[in-house]
Amino acid sequence: MHAEVRLKAAFVPVTPFQQNCSILWCEASGRGALVDPGGEIDRVLAAAEKRAVRIEKILVTHGHLDHAGAVAAAAERLGVPIEGPHRDDAFWIEALAEQGRRWGLAECRPFTPDRWLQDGDRVMVGEAELRVIHCPGHTPGHVVFVHAPSRLAVVGDCLFRGSIGRTDLPRGDHRQLLRSIRDKLWPLGEDVQFVPGHGQMSSFGWERKTNPFVSDMALAQELDG
């Protein structure tokens, strides 16, 4: 049944970081999820209401404040569970209040997910079943959400149009991020469109051809050289 369901996506850039808070919803049921509500919840919920999406959960790719800062507030306001990220990002989530004070984002506070996610887990958005892929490198507990039937992925800060996530923050690992992209994302197929954590959508195929950090040629030189 899940293979027949189509997943739709929209995103709203929020906070001074212009992070993409994604709205995912199942066409069959109209039920959906918020992915990475970093802030400006009123704007995000207005966008969901405009599309007649009933939010039933919150999904989190990783624990950085621009992606997770308003997760606690949104979950309380909506009365919905939180799923993700991987437990290895717990140290980032525990530091959200401190990070929020540093960057002037008052909504930021810690939370405990109702469900930590691991590689190979499945999450439901309405009637659509998404695969969870653990993609460490930007953070150790970063996860990606993939709906194969719709050829759609939400990749957080792993990969951008023309770039990749930074790895100079605590427990970032540049080579690990490159391996995550090459070994876990590319095999999903060049036709997969993805919503990044910042900027515009792209496809895995386009990035394999043109991205100066993770094109096939660039990866071969850096990882295998």
C-alpha cells in the first residue's frame, strides 16, 4: 500500500539563518509532518494551513539550533510527537538554550525526542513510509528522510545545491560526510530530488555532475587519492 502513496513537500526559510523548515504531507490523507522547525512557527503553520495539511508529528534531521531550536515549542503547541535525530546528536540538543542565547533566538530549548532514529528505521507521514538514513559528518547524529516512491529526500545539512555541509563545528568530520554522501545518498538514484537545509532544491544526479565538493571526480580524488 505504501508504494502507491505520493509525498508532497514545501519549505519555508526561517530565522536569520534562512533554514528550510519543510512541510511534508501524504496526498492520500492530507496528514503531514514538520521537518526541522528551527523558528518562526506561526509562518510555518500558516503555510501548512494554506495547503490544508494536518501536522501529526515533527521530524528532526540534526541538533543544530537553526534546525532544532523551536522543536520543543512546536511539539507542545501542536501536541505531536518528535522523531529524530540519531542519539549521537543529543549533546547538541542539550545545548540548545545556551546556543539560542548566543545567537538571540529566544525559542531555543532542549527536548527529548519521543523516538531516537537509527539507520534503516521507517517513519510514517500520513500513509507514506519514509526510510531513515544515518548520514554522519556534518554532525554525528545527522539523518536523512527518503520517500523512494516519490523520488524525494529531505537531507538537512548534508548536501546543498553546489555545496555541502560545514564540518568545522564540534564532532564534524569532513571525510565522513563525503563518504555518507557517496555511499548512502548516491545509490538512491540520480533522479531523486532533495530538499536541503538551506537554499533551493536539486537532484542527486545534478550534484554528482556539477558539485565541486562531491561530483564523482572530486570524490574520487579526495577519498581514494
